[in-house]
Amino acid sequence: MSISDKTYQPVQSLTVKAVEDLPAFRFVSHLGSLCDDGSRALGVTEVDWVNGEYSSVVSLGTIAIETTTTIPAGTDITSASLGKARAATGSEPVNGRSLDSSSGAGFVRIKVVP
């Protein structure tokens, strides 16, 4: 699904220094890097950030995120590799809950879980 049909409402953004290039709509760690598979996120980028910049990430509210696979609405979301999103399983950290569905890789809106 395309990003162009996803609206979102950020409530709170936090700033972190990027330690690598950060693409838009990806999970970012508190260290300023893209999240690894199954890791806890500080927030989600709204725009692209370059290594060394102070980047803003949405840490509360709703935002679109890029997915790696099919995600049904209402699913708990964790990080996949390269900061993308996938369904959480077992005791993995939950970074958000999907507000709509994706069929295959694409984009979903999530409610960020602090």
C-alpha cells in the first residue's frame, strides 16, 4: 500500500542525534540508529535524516511506518531489520499497534506505544 493515503497525527516528538542515515517512516533507537529486529524503539521518523544530524522522531501519537510483510489491523507491532515494522510475537517489545492493514510489504498507520 502506498504512503500517500496514510494520514497521521504526531503528539510528541523527541530529538536524537542520527548515527547513520535514517529513512522516513522507520523505527529509531534511543542511540540514533535504525532499530534491529525485535528491538525497542524511541520513535518513528517522519522525514529522511542524514548521519550526524539531530533528528526528530515521533514518540507519541499516530504515524505511518514501512512494513516488511502483511499486517492486519489491530496487531501489536515491533521492529524488523532496518527499522521497518512487523507483527510482534511472544515477549518481543511492542512499539505500536496497527490502525489499518497492509497486504505484503507497504505502509500502515500505527499508534506509537511509549
